[in-house]
Amino acid sequence: MKGWRLITWAVLMVALLVWGSALFGQKGLAKLLALEIQRRALRAEVAHLQGERKALEDEVRRIREDPLYLERLARRELGMVKPGEILFIIVEEDHEVRGDHLQTSQ
């Protein structure tokens, strides 16, 4: 009877070691769950970046194909004007112009 008891305990201990290794070991369930969370986060980031890429591709296509859009961008972003046009800069009260520079009053 003691022999069976010893064998039972030995088998139980081996089973616990295998179970513990499966859960917490280098390739265990905890690692698998952590990798799954990381995979989902990376997939979400890839989807976000693909959306950004699509928007940028649309912007490039519009700049290449729509001259009016390109003109609006040049005027708004670069302050460009056509020959003969006069650019007016409206200065707010808390700003002042000194020479060629716009400075903020403090």
C-alpha cells in the first residue's frame, strides 16, 4: 500500500510540474496570452497606419490632379500670391510689426 501511495504522490508531483511549466514556463499559457495581446495591439496599429497611408495617398493624388486644390494649399500653407496680387496680413491687438518681423507683445 505504501508503494502505491508513493507512486501516486510521484505521479501527482510530476503532473503538477508539467502543469506549472505549461502555465508559467517560457512557452506557457501566460506567455501565449501576452503574445496574443501584443498581436492585437500591433494589428490595430497596422490598421491605423494603413488608414493614414490611404489618406496621404489621396492627398498626393489630389495635389497631382486638382490644380485648384494645389493653388489653395500653396496660398494657405506657403502664403503664395499670384503676380499682381497684394497680400494683406491682419495684425491682432496683442501683436506688433517691427521691421519685417511680426512679434508678440508681452
